[in-house]
Amino acid sequence: MTIKSIKETFYDGMFKIQAVENEEELAFFVRDEYLPEINIYDILPGSVFDEVLSGQLMDAGLSCAAELNAVEYLSRAEQSRSGLLRKLLQKKYEKKYIESALDFLEQKNYLSDSRFSRAWLNTRKINHYEGPSKLCAELQARGIDKATAEAAVSDFFTENDEYDICRKALEKQISKGKKEEKLIASMLQAGFSYKMIRDVMAE
């Protein structure tokens, strides 16, 4: 591969390369973090790279492509790592390039499962009244590890009164005509403890 030009882009640390390989014109992005054996500042117009290093440049380009697509999703809303992985796999990126890009985004704190969890919980509470165990299970179902999910839920209930949420959940179930055993079963399924359910029912 022969480098024709290399220019820094408006993405911090990302460069656009134009090159020729086997008479084919190439254009792709790279960043130093994706180059194991090449210093980005050693890439100059006229530089010639052998097959191994050319392969590394192309790998870096594919990681950058996955990164840019991930950033597009992140610009719309907080994302979980597993959710982004799934979306990018659907875009036909190879998993190794996705993982490399997501590692970089996590390192820069652009991607955070903790931040996603907090955002998800605050959105969830608008239309759902659920207790800690249900919320933890829902986060884990979305690919959040248990420790991160539990920490996010704990923080959530320091800012939101669990008894108040339980009361609203109870009122909702009563409005559906549920009584006694079915009512308690529904509340337990919603993630509230038996003691809390009994306390709220006693009110």
C-alpha cells in the first residue's frame, strides 16, 4: 500500500487516509489507538507499507468505521455496550472491529453502561411502577452486568421513594380489578418485597 495523503479530521485523533493498493484507490479513517505497530505520525504521503502493515491499516479503518457508526447511535441517546454490539453486528461489521471501537469509546467515557442504566431507569419510571428486583432483572436482560445494574438501581432509589412507587403500582393493579392473592402475586412480580407490599396494603 502506498499513501497518497493523510489529513486529520474534526474527530479528535482520527485521520483520513487516501492510498493506492494494487492500482485500487482507497480512502478510509484511522486512529493511533487501533494501530498496534504503526505510529500515526509515521504515516506520510509517499510511505509504502508491506502486506502485514497494510493489513493493520485496513483493520484500523474498519474499527474506525464501526466507531463512527457507534457514535451516531450515541448522539441520539445513551446506549449499552451490548446494545451497540448487537446493532453494529446487524450492520454487518465484524465483531473484532466492533469490540475494538467499543473499548475505545468506553475508555473515553463516551460509552458507559452505568450512565445508560441511569438514563434507562429514569425513562422507565414514567410509565412503569416497579421494584428493585424487577428493575435489576430488566437491566440485566439488556446486557448490563449484575453489579452495574444493582448499583444503578440502588442510586435510583436514593432519589425516588420506593414506597411511593409501590403505592402507585398497587393502585394500578387494583384498578385492573386484582384482589388479594392475585394482587400480591402481581406486586411481587413487579419487583417489590412482600413486606413492602403488605405495608402499603395496610395503609
